[in-house]
Amino acid sequence: MSAINDSSRVTRSVGFRTSSFTLLIGAALLFLASAVIQQRASIQGWEVFNGELSGDGPGVDPQDPFAATARLYSVANWLKVLGMLAMAAGVLALPRVAQKRKAVVAGSVAVVLVAVSFGIHAMLAGDQGSTGIQTLMMDPALPVRMMFLLSLVGLVAAAIWWRGSSLPAMIGCLCLLGSTVLGDFVASIVITPLLYMFAGDGFFPVTEMVLIATTAAAGISMLFAVGSQVRRASRTD
């Protein structure tokens, strides 16, 4: 009977390990793909902006390129949402001691709530892509600010709850703060002025690049999470 129980525990552990690997790799790929698409949207948006300033493209409806850019941002946001859900499920599937189970579950729930908030922003960007109207700016300020606050608090809470279970996942949450109002503030007020001191006025829109880099960094942190689990598995096998 003891041998059967041990075999059952080993089977469950291998199953959890495989699921965790798959989900964390998926999260990494989704975050990296989101960063790539967001960069393309940023470049396209600045091309449209510069074209309007210079008066290029007469006779072209300015809403068409704006709508295309908004659709790219919507896709990038949806990929980020899926990445957060995969990250939450992947951390939840990690082999863990019983004492940490409540903290891991709480962190995963917090990330799911953040994903819901990001999903709302993705839907708003999708609306802009289909109608060409900046619906986000037309929404009441309080709900929008509450969504920003929910994202910020949720990611900080998840990072705290996950700190003892997965350091890369905790770092991933902190990187995703770049997609919140706090990340935008820090990038605009602190990081961008410092980079402009070295790069000059001709540097590519720095703030957006910094924010895109934080999403890519979250993807890289998920790869480190996978690597950490591979090393643990090799030591136990």
C-alpha cells in the first residue's frame, strides 16, 4: 500500500511539473509576442503622428491608420492577458509544500483579477480599432482609475504572495508593473529623462520603449522560472 501511495504521489508530481513547464513556457511566449506587437503598434502610431504633423498623405482618412494601430494595441493587450492567466496557472501547478499553498492560490487569484482589468483595456482598444473613436478617453475617469489601481495592487500582492514559491514569477509581476499607471509614471518622470541625457532629442520614443521592455522582461522571467524547475527536476530524478 505504501508503494502504491508513493507511486501515486510521484505520478501527480510529474503531472504537475509537466503542466507547470507548459504553462510557464506559454506565458513567456505570450509576453514576448505581446512586446513585439506592441512595439510594432508604437512604431506605426508614431509614423501616423509624424505624417499628420508633416501634412503627408492628403486625402487619406486619418482614422484608418489610427484604427489599425488601436487594433494592434488590442491584440498586444489580449496576449498579455493570456500570458498572465498562463503564468497564474503555471505557478499554481508548481510542486510546492503544503504550507505555501494558500499564498500561491492567493497570488494566482490576484493575477487573474489583474488579467480581468487588462482585458477591459484590451476591449476598449478593440473598440477604438473598430470605430476609430478614442473610447478610453470618453469613459468616466473614476472607473478607469479604479482599473489602474486594481492592476497595481493586484500585481504587488501577487509578487508578495509568490516570493517564497517562485522568485522568477515574483519578478515577472514586478516587471508587469510597467504596464500600469505606476510604470508609466516612473518611465515618463525618471527613466526617460535619464536616457534623453545620453541619447539626445533624436532618440526613439523612449517612454513607450521602456514600457514595452518591461513586458519582454516579464517573458524572460518566465523562461527563468522554467529553467529553475528544470534544474530542480534534474536534481530530484
